Amino acid sequence: MKIKTIYIPIEITKRELDIFLVFANEAIKRKFRILLGSKEAIFFLLKKEKK
């Protein structure tokens, strides 16, 4: 079975980071792969992954 990936683009504000970390923790417990990062970093990773 392939592991599902959740991409979470975050901004640098603390109020968003807290809730995303709680969400990521719960998703990891349910066997998801989590990638947290800035929107630009995630887009770069997705472009690189397609090649």
C-alpha cells in the first residue's frame, strides 16, 4: 500500500503553525507522510518530483 502524502504550505505566523502542527501530528499517527514548508518550497519540491 502506498503511503499518502499531505502537503501543508504554511506562513511564518505563529497562529497558523500551532494548528498545522496538531493536524500533522494526528495525520502521522494515521500513517500519512507530512511535508510542511513555505508555499514556494512545496511548489519547488513538486516540480522537482515530476521530473
